[in-house]
Amino acid sequence: MPEGLEAEIWRSEIETVVGRTVVDAWVDERVAPPGFVGLVVGARLEGVRRAGKIVLIDTDGPTIGLHFGMTGRVLVDGVSAIDRLQYSSSRDDAQWDRLRLFTDAAGMPAVRLNDPRRLGRVTLDPDVSALGVDIFAVTPARMRRALGERRQAIKTVLLDQAVVAGLGNMCADEVLWWAGIDPRRPACALDEPDVARLATAIRRRLPVMMRRGGSHRGTLSPMVRSTCPPCERDGYPLRRDTIGGRTAVWCPHHQR
Ligand SMILES: [Zn+2]
């Protein structure tokens, strides 16, 4: 599913339409607040930000929030920045559209949110104040403060958007693998070197994955996750467990 990395890729794409004015809009009313269209038509797109996994389009009226759920994706001027999503169909079916913002009455939508499973949503002026430290702003000190005295498994804590905003299941497994940390360890049991390695893995690996195309481009790729081959680092078989209700793939040899 889309994580902060995908949201960042889409945020960057949407930059290209900043400065335009919304002349028409359509929304799937099942996933948007009442009166949405009336509030955004006529608005000028003034900027685009990301908060964790959410893309925020600022206008001279409300801020439009794009939430991607399990299968959401964005097309800007008809182009998808992420062509084939591992977690979603590559088919481009207009019946899966949840939002269309037009900046040219005769043209294609400038921004389309397409979401086959319809678990994403569109919001106005979303409150993002409860989000934790952003994936691209992690430092060892911020990480330590964010983890606090939490006793849950570190993997589960990393998925809590109030702790680190933007990490999803694949990236959390990936950074724990790089940091050599057992995903089942209580977060509060991590010592200073553990926290430093984890923060470093987040800072170094996520930009690499983003440049390669997104959260599915790590060492623990979807293929590795489904087949659990020997660990690339030490040759021991990877393991697949359920931790906090989510699938975790990890190496019981070097992740301690
Ligand atoms: Zn290993």
C-alpha cells in the first residue's frame, strides 16, 4: 500500500500544476466531505505539501487532503508517476476515480485520485497535528523522544503515524533489517546505539528506495517478502511473522 515515499513522489508531481485555478471538479461523494466541489471550484492551487502519508494541496480557499488507503494513486495531467504499483492494478479505469480536479474545462483532469478499493479519501483542511516526526526529518534524538517508554514491539510502534509519520509496513521491515533490530523487541528496550542505527537506516535507505521508485524497491522487495529466500547479508533464511496484526519479514540471525 502507498506509504510516505509514494506520497512524496505524488507531492512532487502535483507541484507542476501549482499556480493553476480549479475550473471544475468531480468527487466520489462516498469518500469526500459534503459540499466538497462547491468549495474547491474557483480555488487557485497555491502549493503542495506532504504530512506523513497524506498529500496536502493548499489553495486560496481550503486545503485539500489526499489519503491513499490501500490502493490509491495520483495521476497528474493524465500521467502516473508510479506506473505499475505492486499493490494495485496497473489498469487505468475511470470508474475507480475518486477525485478529478480540472484546471482546463476542455482538457483532462489536472489531478486525479484513482483508487480501486476505495479505502482512501479526500478531506478539506485535515488536522495533521497529531502526526509524529516525519520520515525525512528523523534524527536519533527525535527518534528516541518519539519512541518514549512504549512497550509495544518496535515494528508496531514504527507503524504508528503519531510516532513516525510516513512509515508503512514495507519500509518499517526494511529499516529494521538494515538496522539489525528484531522487530518484536519492545520499543523502550532499544538502547542508544540501536536507536541511532534505526534513525540512520531511515535517513539513508528511504531516499534510495524513493529514487528507485518507491516502498517496493527495497532489499525486502515484494518477491523477497513472498518467498523468504536466504538473507542477503548472512545467508540465513528470512522469516515471516505476524506482529501487531501485520506481516513482518525479517532475519532472525542478524536482527537482534
Ligand atoms: Zn540476516
